Amino acid sequence: MQEVKSQNPELENRIRPIVEKLIKSSSLYQVKLKKQEMIKMLVNLFASFSEEEFRAIPENELIRRIDKLLVLEAVSGTLNDLTPEQIAIYDEAVEGR
């Protein structure tokens, strides 16, 4: 398994255990997400913060942010997995609002 090579090990050291715990606790994440890819994506995303800004994010806030990003990644493309019949049912339901 390929490991993430981070320019800033502090990012990975803080993000990795959160991602591992969240994926382990969610069957949706286990089915839809690849742990290493998510860690790499999140490390790259949070690298846009300065070291001070990243350190200033409280642990519970970082967990909340990572969880929201994992949800977004897990459900993105969900409609692509539907059959044409399921898409028709979905379209009818949305139009009926």
C-alpha cells in the first residue's frame, strides 16, 4: 500500500488518525472511500493553511471539518451509480417538490 508523502508531517500526523477513526466507524466510508486517497487529499487541502492556522484549529473542529469533507466525497457521484429506472424515480421525486 502506498503511503502518503507529506511536505509537512504535522499535517499528516494530525489528519491520519482522524480519518482512520472516521472511516472505521462508518460503513458508508468503508464502501465508498479509499483511506490513503482521503488522507492525501486532506493533507493537500489543509496545506493551504499556514502552520499557525492549522495548529489553531481545535481537535473537535478539525474532526467536524474532516467528517464533512468525507461525507461530500462519499456521496459525490452517487447518482452515477443509479440505474436508468432509479434516475427516473429520482427525477420524478425532485420535480414533484
